[in-house]
Amino acid sequence: MTSHDPARTAHLQIHLCVLLWGFTAILGKLITLAALPLVWWRMLLVVAALLLVPRVWRGLRAMPARLMLAYAGVGVLVALHWLTFYGAIKLANASVAATCMALATVFTALVEPRLANRRFSRTELLLGIAVLPGVAMVVGGLSPDMRIGVAVGALSSLFVAFFASLNKRLVQHADPLTVTTVELGAGTVALTLLAPAMPWIFPAFAGDLLVLPSTGDAGWLLLLAFACTLFPFALSLVALRHISAFTAQMAVNLEPVYAIVLAMLLLGEQHELTGLFYAGVAIILMAVFAHPLLQRPRRIDHVEVLGTSEAKRIGD
């Protein structure tokens, strides 16, 4: 295999994407904004950048109103996923939030058969059951004040299951970049409307959207929006032309591992967590990695999910 082999290059590209996605949890911890304004700014920046792409405008003009409304509904779920993901980081830490994202594969196994019209898999159900002891150990390995973060993180991964399954059902009808623009645009609008009620719904997430971020937060937000969202999204579109669904799934399953290792190296979170927590993480990850090993590789045809999730189950 030469250094110019497309498959080898694609392997490196997809792992770079996964590493960058792993940094989203770290940046969520470094940004001092509450979860709501953090997600609002991230979505707004990405949408603003995508609207500079002529291909997106052509796609928007060609998209039927009914289909645009469907994608907008999915975008609201994406916004709720990101809101609860960063909420879990604020309520616990980056390692806990990343671990909860590994549960998305389990929830998708239960949700996708109904939403995407595919057969129910007993193997996936068994893998889901196998994860439960790991979840119990993760919760047991945390201080009581961090356990609410697990509940919020699990809710976030449930939102992933719903929007990923709906995207799979709808994906063939529009250009991926256009879909991402509609979904994140709708998510931005939804969060704007939700903001006034957030202090009463979940005060820990609330924050003023009209206050400009500090210089430090602005820098981290720009990295989050462009280096950890737009760039890996575009790079993944290139890489997925040359690797199988199985290979991509195995790489993406490393994201919680990358995030936890980065949290240890950059944030020192290993001092906040116990051996029981990491034992639980190991059980969860074994089940997640077993998933692509036990299923038949299929074609990747819903790549826009990569741009909107911290837990990208792309090998369906």
C-alpha cells in the first residue's frame, strides 16, 4: 500500500474527523457560556457559514416546502440533542457526556426499526441489554452531584436516536449540505423561541442570547463551529467515498475514547472519576464496538448525520 493510496488517506481523514469531534466535549467544558447560548452560537455560526455556499442556496430553492418542514422538525431534535449534550457537560464533565453518547447506538437499535422502516434486530436488543450493567457502574462511580449529568446525557443520546433515524428516512431527497443548513437553521430558531421559557424549564441551561460572548469564549466558539463541525463534516464527505461503512463505524465508535482521553490530558478529569466509572465505560464501549462486528456492512447514504451529532452512527 503506497502513501498515495486513497483508502489509506481516507482512513487518516476519518480518524482526524473523529478526533475533532472528540474535542467538542472539551470545548463545551472550556466555554463558560451556559448550555443554551453555547448551542445557539454554535448553530448560528455554522448556518451563517453554510449560507455563503452557492450550492446550499440552489438546494434550498429546489427543496419542496413539505420536505423543508420535515427537515426543520428534525433540526429541532438536533438542537435539543446539542442542548442536553452540553448541559450534561456543565452538570457533570466532558467524560460523562462522552460516555452517555455511546448509548446512542443502543437507543437507535430500538427506535430506528419504527422510524426508518427496517426490521427489528434481536442482536441489537441484546447489545442494548449488555450495556445496562456498564451504565449502572458509570453512575455508581460518580459523586451524587454529577449523576444528574448522566440522566441529561442519556436524554441527549435518545435525541440522537430519533433524529438519526428520521434523517435516514429522509436523506435521499436532498443535498447533505442543504439538509444541514435547514436543520441547524431550524434549530437556531427553536432555541431562540425557547430561550425566554428556559429559566422556568431548566434554569441550569438558561442564558442570555443577546449578550456577546467574551473574547475567550468567542475564540472557543469559532473553533467549535468551524474546526470541530464544518471542517470535519466536509472532510468526512471526502473520506467516505473510499472506505466501507464497517470501517467508518469502527472509527466513529472511537469518539468517546478520544473524548475521555482528551479530558484526562487537558482537563485532568481522571481526578474526578473512580475506577468503577472507567470499568462501566469499558463495558459500554465493548457493546458499541461489537455492534458493527455483528452486523452486515451496508452502504453509507446519510452522511449529513455526521454534521449534527456528537455520536455519529453512520454505518447503517
